Amino acid sequence: MSYYGHASAASEPATTPSFHTTTTTTTTTAGTTQIDAAKIFVGGLSWQTTEETLRYHFEQYGEVVSVEVMRDRNTGDPRGFAFVVFKSDETVDLILKNKPHEINHKVVDVKRAQARGIAPPSIHGAEEGVPGQPGVVKQEDGIVGGGAAAVGAGGGPSPEELKNKVFVGGLPLHVDKEGLKEFFSCFGPVTDAIVMMDMVQQRSRGFGFITFENGSGGAQKAIESQPINMFGKMVEVKLATPKGGRE
């Protein structure tokens, strides 16, 4: 969906900033389809998945401009799908080439977003879409974006809000997701681990995130155990914060 600035009659038409999505029309044997460039639909989400969780996952492929977890306007409950906008459409190509994507222990449905907020057919059926229209999702009809204020609404607080999630910086470059999870399991049961990757260079970016089981106190134990030597390298551990409070 294109967004344009307003120009007076005496000025030249405003150009579309490169970080906004633009509508592209493609023609196939099935007909003509409009898609939002640099924007993806993510379906089949866990109720625990927040805007920040999605941002952490997808920013390893390229710069993320915005994330919206869609929620019911009346109840605030998450609807199980979201939209993510990137600075470059090349990031979308890279994401689609690296499927499947697993977020919060669920394989999610990732597709290019169609224009006007209508999602492509979903691998998870009608539960995420408009009743009677499997896989079709509109951003209107009582559905609103999550936003920072809506995180945790209906589905409970996020791991960041529960203080169960930590940022780990200065990781040795050979450490992968399983290695990170195994190392930090000594502080408490680990429910999720991610090492942020540079997908172009195919190497670690040197930091990651660990989510501990709620009530285990694992995050505080890890923070209080600093300095931590991980395979001969000192790493930094601190609480992960929601998007609005990211450092």
C-alpha cells in the first residue's frame, strides 16, 4: 500500500520514501494480483508472540521498519497473524528463500502481503481469517494492529514484561542456537533461544536472546552470575526490554 506526502499545486509531487511499502501488480495464469512490496504476512502465530518477538526474528534478514500483531478491536485478543514491513524488498526475497520459519516453537506461515491488508491463503486454515473465507484476512472488520500499548492484551504479558528474557551480547561467533540454549540452561529451564544472524554473510552477529521458563528466575540468576566466561570470551547479559524501551 503506497503512502504519499501532500504537495501544493506549486510544488512537485512528493516522492515515496524508500522505506515505505509500494503496491506492485503481477500477472499470473490465475489473474492479476496486487502485493505490497517489502511487506509480509505472518500467520499461525502463538498467542505468546509479540511485536518484539517478530522483530527479533526477522531483523536478522534485514532492517525492519514496522511490525503489527493484529488483534480483535473488541476483546484485544491476538488473531494469530501479523504484518511486517522491511526497508528493502530484497529482505522479503531472502526470508521466503529461508522457509520454514519457527517462532515461539511454532512453524509460521510466511507470505508476501497482498495489497489492502488481504493475506494470501494460509497453511493454517480459516482460524486466522475471515469466517467462511479460509486464509483471507483484512486489516479492517474489527481487527487492529497490536502496537506497543497492546502487547500482552488478552494473551497475557510478554516474556520481556515478565522479565524472563535476556539479551546476550559478545557471543563467540561459533555459538549457535543450541549451543546458547545448552550453556544458559544451567541458570534455569530455557524455553527459547535465538542467535541473531547476518543472512547475507551467513554468520553470527555476535548477540542473541534467551527466554527462561516463567517463575524459574533464570534471567535474574544469569544476570547476577556475571561476569560470565563463555568459551573463553566474556559475554554481557541484561534483561531484554519491550520495543518502547529498547536500548
